[in-house]
Amino acid sequence: MKEEAKRRIKLGCAAAGALVAALLIATCPIPGLSYQATAVLGILIMAIVWWITGVLPEFVTAVVMAVLFVVVAGISVGATFSTFASSTWWLLLSAFTLGVGMKTSGLMRRIALAIVRKFPRTFRCQVIAQLVTGTVLGPLIPSLAVKGAMLAPLAMSIGDELGYERQGKRATGLFAAMLVGIRTVAPTIVSASVTGYALMATLPADVQEQFNMASWFVAALPWLVVVLALNYFLIMGMYGRGEKAGSSSETVGAPGNAQSLKQSSLRCGTRFVGAAECADSRQGEAPGTVGAPGNAQSLEQSSLRCGTRFVGAAKCADSKQDEAESSVAEPSRGGTNEGDNQSIPDGLGPLSAVEKRMLAIILMTVVLWATEPFHRISAMAVGLAALVFMFVLKVIDVPAFKSGVNWTSLLFIGIALGLGSVFAEAGLNDWVMQTCGPAFQALACNPYLLVLGIGVITVVLRFLIVSEVAYLNLLMAFLVPMAASVGVNPWVLGFSAYALVIAWFAKYQSPIYLAAFYAVDGKMAKHSELAKYCGVYLATCLAGLAACVPYWQWMGLL
């Protein structure tokens, strides 16, 4: 009966969304908007309601929306499906395939084990690892979506190794830290995102000469420090206090207690059972020793041969202890946990031939992406070349390509990112900026109101203007002349918008979020929880802007 009630509620919400869209389209157009623009708004509202209620799979709703854009609103097919002809979609395809190659070759798990081994096995230190990794990689790869698609599976692998429940508190916290690390560095370093280059192009020539890559970073550095620090403490406070072990270390995961280790592994979602089964299958190799009931040491040795996660299961209970118990939660970096003297594996043995080939491909791809300004080979071409080499060198095959790449997610992403072209053709972008123009003028009287107001307005308008680059281009076309009239450096206004242009309340708003979320098939964290954290993250971005005001005044920018 509960399921039937849920189904009826979904159908009711879906009908309500369709009714709102129909009424909006059938009535007179909104002042300043054409019939086409009004129809686009109505169809988008219906799609958002359907996405929220889950009445249909997300990609199916996206297809329905796209068809209605063409049939009802009269949007051209080229604009509606423009993303599929752009470099962005093909770059994402190559990034998703790189993720498949890293996973199937075993390189992903090896890297995850290396990160777990280098950092103490506590949630606190793994959050720091995610923040540092995203920040360091930021300047190297200009596509945030590609970094999200590559690092999200790695973050999930780390969570699995530590025994974090998928979609639980700590897995969600790791995902948030990964996303924050990748994104926060982007507004501070021009090369970290193509959006930075686009914003640079909107500035007057004299301002561009003033803000080279070094001076841009110096002006934005306080914002970066404040936002990263606040997010670290907030992630720890929101996600670092749950999922403790259900029983004491004397009974769960205790050395020599195979049954308790099995129970612990089952709770953690690890592969202890696979290790035990592998040991049983090898009893002929060493009768009476390997796989014998109650012999935890022999099971551990067997699991290491089989490449399973016995050790991760054995450590699960300890990794979930209160972080105050540092003797249990923090192993020494030499490979042993001083709390229980059980060894932590240094890896999975020497690199296999497939892992070596995959490592060579990924290193060459990252190097070419990082040096794109010098050789001028597009990131899309580099990514697709890497895809070809994975087939040529037999890192992946056709069945792995078909099953490993999330094709429904790529379809959804392609249609969602095409909203920018749809809105531009319908004239929605210009209408939004003209409507909000007086609000920007009213903020110029106070520097704090100015930078914070631009940030807040950006968050609101990004529900309608989907493309980050399009939004910043439209905004700066209006704000650059205004900046000169009020004595403010246009860079401050552009950075204030860039700092808040990211949002993922709705999935369609952010390419980086879409890429990261669907790179792990939505299995690591629930969108509802991540949408809540989006508000928290944007609040920290506003706090960073407020902290920069006196600094920018000292620099003479305000």
C-alpha cells in the first residue's frame, strides 16, 4: 500500500507539473518574453518537477523535454541537441572511458590504496586528502567536468577501502570534499577552467594586462583559503560523526576471529566473503591451512593472493571508531596499525602489464591536457586519442566499453547542457539581464553589498541561465560599464560572480556535478544530501567574498 501511495503521489506531481506548463504556455506571454521563451520556461518547470518526483528515469524526462522544445516551443533541433555536436560531450565520453580503463585494469584501486596508506586511515585525514588532491590537480586540467569524472570513482574506491557505507554520511562527506577541492581552486587560477579564460576575455584590455595569472591568484588567494578552511570544518561537523562501529574491537574484527571478521565485512560492504570463497577454492593447494574455519591469518593471506578486500573488512570496525581514539584510528605510515599490530598491505604486488599501459595512457593524457596552451591540441582530441589507445593496447574491450560507460547519464548530460543554447535562441538570457539590471545598480553604494549582492543574484539567475560562460558573458557586458561609473575594478565584479556561478541544487545547473555524480552512477551519495550541501558551500563562498573586501580595498580594487 505504501508503494501504491508513493506511485500515486508521483503521478499527481507529474500531472501538476504538466498542468503548470500547459497553463503558462496557453496564457499570454510573460511581459518582455515571446511565446517561444514562455513555452521554454513552462516546459523546463515541468521537467524539473518530474526530475524531483522521479516519475520517469532522468534521461527519459530529459528526452521528453527536448522533444517538447522542438515540437511545442519551436526551438531548432540544432540548438536543442547542440551539446552532442560540441567538444564538451565528447570530452566527457573520453573521461568516462578513462575511468572505466582505470577501474578494469586495477589501477584505480591501487591508487586508492596508496592514498589510504599515505594518509592516516581516519575520515579527517581522508577529507584533507580529497581537498588537497582536487586543489593540486586544478591548474593541470582545464575541464572541471573531466576532473570530476576522473576523481569521483577514485573517491568512491577510497571510501570502499575504508568500509564507508555508500550513500552514508562519510561517503557523502568524501564526495563533497572531492567536489569542493576540484571546484574551489577554479576561480583563483585562470588555467583551472575554461570559464576562467572566458571571464578574462570579457575584461577591458587594460584590466587584462593588470591581471595576469600570478596577480589573479594573489588577488583571489584569501577567498581560496577561507572557503577551503570553512568547508573542511563543515564537512567534519556534518559528516564526520556517524557510522561508528557497532561493537568493540575485541569482538568485531579481532585477530583470529574469522566469523567476526566476516560479519564486519558484510556490514561494510567489502569483499571478505569473496576472499573466504577464494581460500576455500584453493584448499587443494594447502589442505588444512588455507581457508580453514577460524584461521584469520590464512584467510588474509588467501585474500591478498586473490586481490580481494579482506584487510579492508578487517579494518572496517577500527576505521569507524571515534577519531578521538587515535591509537586505533591512525595507523603508522610504515604499513602497520599500532593499535592492533595487523599489517596494512603496501599494494597489490608489482604493476601488471595492463596497469602499466593504463598508467602510461593516463599520464600522457594529463600532461597533454595541462600543456594545451603550448601545443594547441584540443582537450577533446587528446581524450579521444586516449580512448583509442585503450582499445589498441587492450586495456579495455568492446564489452567493457558498452557496460562500463554510463550511456544513459551521458544522454541526460548532453540534453541538460544544451539548455544554454535553447535559452539563448529563445531570448531568455537577454530578458533576465534586463530585468535584473536595476538591482545591480542599487548595490553599488556599498562594497559589501556589491560583491555579496552579485553573488546572491548569480545563484538565483543560474536556475535560468544554465551556461556558466554565457551567464558571465552577459553579466560582464552589463557590469563593465557600471564598474567604470562607480570606480570599481571590473575584475572584482567578475570574480564575485565567478565565485558563486557554481550551483547544483538542480542537476542540470552544473556540468562538473553531473560528471562527478554519474561517473559513480549516483551510488556514492544521494543527490538530496548533496543539494543540501550546495547551499552550505555557496554560503562559504559568500563568506570568502566578505573576507576579501578589506583586502581588495587595500589593493585599490574597491
